[in-house]
Amino acid sequence: MFDPTHSRFATFGVISSLPGELIDSIWMIIDQTCKVSSTCTTC
């Protein structure tokens, strides 16, 4: 799951051009990857 103490950033240009559902899906994929991989560097 997401670590509330770990900051995540994206530029405004990227975020404003993507639909919210896509952003949520990207974070869900990252979250699932981190759960199964102890070598995940984005978590």
C-alpha cells in the first residue's frame, strides 16, 4: 500500500492533461508491484 510518509510528485502539465481514472490506475499498478516486489524503487 502507499506509504503516507513517502512523497510523490508529478508536474502540473502531466496531471492536468490526464483523466483522474488513468492516474488512479497508474498508482494502483505501482502499489500492486510494490506489494509483490521487495526491490521496488518507487515505494
